[in-house]
Amino acid sequence: MSFDLVLFGGTGDLAWRKLMPALFQAFRHGTLPEGGRIIGVGRDGLTAEQYRAQIRARFDSVELAKRPSAEEFNRFAALLEFVRMDLSKPEDYAHLAQSLAERHADTVVMYVATAPSLFTTVCEQLAAAGLNTPQTRVVLEKPLGHDLASNRAINETVRRVFGEKQIFRIDHYLGKPAVQNLFALRFGNALFEPLWRREHIANIQITIAEELGVEKRGAFYETTGALRDMVQNHALQLLCAIGMEPPINSHADAIRDEKLKVLRSLKPWTAESLSQDVIRGQYSAGTIAGTPVSGYRDETGVNPHSHTETFVALRTEISNWRWAGVPFYIRTGKRLAGRDARIVVNFRPTPHAIFNSQMGMANRLVINLQPKDGLELHLLAQGQDDRRSSSALAPVQLDLDFDKRFGSGRVGAYERLLLDVIDGRLNLFVRSDEQEEAWRWVEPIMDHWKNDAQGPRPYVAGTWGPSASSAMIARDGFCWAEES
């Protein structure tokens, strides 16, 4: 199957760090269809050779399992071309259309890795140039808007020129191997399904923590913040994967229908819950891995009096028969104590204790997403050499490390998603009504913060966020996993 992949924003940060390495890995693994062409689009006056040289130079600083040899990269580079475009000029799209018409590829992918403000411009200009054919698929990066109204406006414009089945709204967390294994764990095995409900689960915690600060993205982060950047998309998609009902089959709309039901079942916010169950924070100067780091307000491009949140912790519930009364805790932030993305499922204790033991971390399932990828099942057991008491138990851990079990060369998130776009598989992409429902749910939080003069709570870089986060979960009689 021949394809043309046109990468708008072809000289941007996402292209250098994620997209080009992912395409190269697919090429290396032999999964990138033959007869393909990758066209970088940018405003720079680069020749194809200069573009290839820039990509080769950046491959030395990104995560690749193995550096390419000169011969291997040259074979990949033969797929690469570069087109200089001003995205506001119709004549540049006409030139692109002429170039694409010369090949008549079976599939044309328009990957829009630009600022969200350009999404509608690019899609309208593609349509005006006749580049919205049935063979065309358009990929839209997050964030898709900054609130519900802007999200709707973008989606309505894009849907006027592309059909819903041609639109691939990407959330790279859905492409992570560990998230795929979450679906396999729930719907491919009978072991946990009888326990996956309110009668047996005490609480569920979703953590997406980063050690990094905003780096060189201070100006972008000032207008985004942790709620828009992480909660509205990544964290809520993980919550849907945990909380959804089994779909009737593995087709895209069957899966997305069930995720939508979860989003519509999230407990509505009240004035009281917005004050008590949502914590926002902002990192101050501290230490990461023994190295002093600056506070958020001292980062380049950041307002020295900024109220932008770099940390969010919140409590919510899914109001349906399966989950009623079970608290779901979401926590995400920058400059935290570690780089760690995980889902912790805390099961209820046994109804009657007959052993002399502390529960501690027992009766817990941990789904690790990054940097470790796998499952941990925490149980209580008695060691054969324990002579203290026949009724004394100790916590033990069963660990399934997916990298060790399946090898570290497994398909990465962007690699999987790019291949799915080329093949036309929508399962791991977000439908417009999902996005709108997610924005509808987070919008009361944003409105509440606009009228909150207190601003985000400060926390020292290298910690797990403001103490109010621990106090929030403690009101329910629980604690974050690392505190147990």
C-alpha cells in the first residue's frame, strides 16, 4: 500500500522528538508499508538534503533503542522530502496538491502538528486545494482548543471538510503498550472482572508525574497549565479505560461509546466539591536528583506573577451501578519527586481479619505506565522460614515486567498510532463527542479558578506536590500509594 504522510510542523519540536523517531522505528521494524513517502512541511528554506541532515543530527539526542548506521539511515532518508509552505497562502497548498497528484498514493495522511490556532486554517486550505479526498486522513494533535467553545469550533470546521472517519484526534497515552495491556487485562482475562466493581474496590489512583519542569515551553505552558495539558485528555482517557464497561466488540465506535458513557457519568461539580476536591499547585525552587532547579515563575517565558498551575490533584466519582461511591483520585504535575505514570487499584480489605498482620500495601494492583511498564500485584503471604507466628503475614509482590517478558524493542506509542493512521484504524483515537464531554467536565474547574484569588498552592520542586493533596485524600481515610 503506497502512502504519502505530510507533516505540517515538520521542523517543530514534536517532529524532532517523537514523530520522526517513531517513523524511523517503524521503518526499522519493517512495519512501515513499502512505497511510502514522508513530506516535512515548514517555513524554513531547506532543501531535502538539509532536512535529512537535520533529522540525522537530532537522532543522536532522542530515545532510540539503537543508533542507526549510516547505511540504515540513508535507506530511511530516501523516503524523506521537504516542502516550504506558508500555511496561510492558498498557492502553497496548490503546489502541494500538484506534488501529491504525481504519485496517486493509496492513502494520504495530513498530520497537523502545529499550534491549535492553525488547525482550522490548514483544514480549510486543504479542502480549497482539493486535498480532502476520500483517500485523505487528517491527524490533529492536542490540545484541541482551550475550552469547550473553542473545541467545538475546531471540530465543526474540520467536520465540514472531512468525514468523522477521516479525522484522527491523537492522544499518545492511548498508544502506550501499558495502556493496551490495561485493555487486555480487563477484557481478555476473567481473573479480575468479578472484582472490578464497587463491592471489592476501595479507591483508584491515577498518577502522571514528571521530574521535568516546563523547560523551553514556558510561553506555551502559561496559556495551558496542567489541567488542560494533562487532565482533560491523558488522565481522563486513563480513567475511561479503567472505568468503562466491556464493549460489545473491539471496533472503534464500540470502544468509544463505552468511554463516552464514563465521561457522562462523572459526578457533576458543586461549589463545595470544587473547593475541597480540586487542588492546584505551582512549583517553587527546589532540588531534582541532587541538582538545584528554578521555580516556575523564574522559567523563561513565564509571568513572574503567574497563577498557572503546574500541579493538579482531584477527587471524582463515576455515578453508575458499577462504581457508585468509589473515589477516583487523579494527580499530575511537573517537578515532582519522580517520573512516574501509574494506576493503583486498591481493593477492599478482607471482611474479617484472622492474621496478625498490617495490611500496608497488600490487596493492591499497580499498573505501571512509565518509565516502568508492567503490572504489580501486592498480596500477603507467609514465608516458609517465618518462625515467629503461624498467623503472621508479610506483604509480597508479584511483578510482571513487560520489557523483560516481551523485550524492550516493543512498539512505542507514536509508532503504533502512526501505523494505525496509515491503516485507517480508529480504535486508539478520540471521537469529537468524547473530547467535548471531557471539556464540559473540566470547564467548571477553570471557571472556579478564574474567581479564586488565592491562586495555586506553592510546592517545593522534588516533592509530591502541595500538602493539601494528601489532606484531600486523607479525608476519605486513604493515602497516596507512596505514603502507605
